[in-house]
Amino acid sequence: MNPHAPTPCFDDVLAAAARIAPHAHVTPVLRSRALDALSGAGLTFKAEHLQRIGAFKFRGACNAVWSLADDIAARGVVTHSSGNHGAALARAARGRGIPCHVVVPDGAVRAKLAAIEHYGAMLHHCAPTIAAREALCAQLQAATSATSVHPYTDPRVIAGQGTAALELLTTHADLDALVVPLGGGGLAAGTALAMRALAPRCRLYLAEPIGAADGARSFAKGELDHDFVPDTICDGLRGTLGAINFDILRTANAQVLTVDDVQVVAAMRLLWTRTKQLVEPSSATALAAVLANRALFEGRRVGIILSGGNVDLDALPALFATATEAQP
């Protein structure tokens, strides 16, 4: 991202909400008595897995694409993504009729790559490292003059992601806590901006897989710590926490809660069996964190953003089988 770009604020979230209103869904809010009983809390789920392209990522991508001046937009957009952001940017770009280039790492989930192609983006493959992704993005940007839209540090993306919490807190301002998955921090930072304005007494919790816990280490140290190799089924949370995101989240006094992959899959299975909602592993981290920290959330009104539902269906039987013994 541009290091001189201003940090987004709540006014940017409001502007994003108005900008994306003709394009994005206002997703439903779901409840489950069974999951309330298991957690000991009153859970309110924001169903972003029912958003366009199956993830909250469409909000930020849509805001970024439609905020561009016509002459700039005509040159197209470029990004790197393991899946959902790439699909979201491709869909938003197709809606505006502009080119979209997506750099994808080797080993990305096939279903997510198929979605990116389905929405008309041009795929460019690279090694599965952040450095390789960003280097190829820079090459494409130089060659095409396309606008770079970073998956989570772009202020326009952060503001757009904040519209999910804006919708939730507009109708549920009495929440005591809000739990969101933490990867690069786009959703988390946008949520923090909305919370600060609409529910300042609400506490923000960030659910992170142990196999990609740079957020937990960074909060513990007070500075970013990206010295890790991700090892988690939560493919959407393998990215490193962005600097601008980290600053926003520290200001919001957010707390990171880590969960392991077995807990994540158990939460996925619970959401499927108790609510009939199919979410991806990255999304299930939020419920997993609540269930793993019952004493922290018991008796509280807790909002959970279900971030996405793009699941590799062929892998589901084996995935759910690993969580059978962990099923409450």
C-alpha cells in the first residue's frame, strides 16, 4: 500500500456503505439457541458467508473499485490473493467493466481459484510467499498501470470491510463483545472503526489460528512479528498482519484469542449441524474462539462475524471426520 495513505476513519466507513449499497448485500443476522447453550452466551451471527462471492471481502473490493475515477479505473486493478479477495476484486471489476489481474500462490484452494476465473480475472501464479506475491504484483502494476488494491492494508478496503460491523451494530448496539477472524487484519480493523463510533463499550476479540499466530505474537511484543511459516487449514488467515491494521487494532484495545485447527473444524461442524450454515475454516475461528473461552464470554451478548463460506466440498468429509471426537 501507499505508505503515505491516510488511516481510514469512521466517516470513510459511512462513505463506503453509501458507495457499495447498489452492489453489496445487506447480509442477515442469525441466532441459535443450541449454540447459545453450548457457549453460555447470547450469540448473534452476522452472515457474511451469504455476501456476494460468498465472503465479506466483496465489501472492501467493491469500495476500492467504485472509488476510482473513471480514467484511473479504465486501466484496471491488480492484487494478490489466496482466494476470496481475488474473487471479490474480480467480481467488482467485472461489475464496472474493467480489467482485473490477480496474483495467486501455488497451492491455493482450487475452488477459490475457480471462482476468481469465473468472475473474469486474469490469474498469475507465483511461489507461496508474501514476498513473491508482492513482487509479481509490482511487475504487473508497472506493466499495465493498473491500480493496486492490497487485500487488507488498502484504506479503501479497510473502510469497506467495516460496513459489515456497521450494519450489525446499527441494529445490535447493545453487544458486549464482537469476535472476528484475524489474518491480515482488514475485517478486524474495519470492525474496530465501526465499533469505536457505534458501540464504544463493546470489546473486540480477534480469533486467530495457532498455526498463523503472528497477531498474537505481535500484540504480546507491542510490535509486528512476521517471523513464521503458516501451518493451518485456515487458508484465508495465512497472511501477515498489516502495519496500518495493527495500529488501528492496538488503538481499539483488541485482544487476540488463538485456536487450533481441530477446534476450528469442530466449530465448522457445529455451525453446519446446529444452524445448517456451511462456512469455511477461516470463518469458523470466531465461534471456535468463543467456545474455547467459555469463561470469558459466558453471560455476555456476543456478535460473531461469519466471514466466508467458500469451502472445498470435496475435502469436507475428511475434514469433518477429524473433528468427530471434538464435537460437544
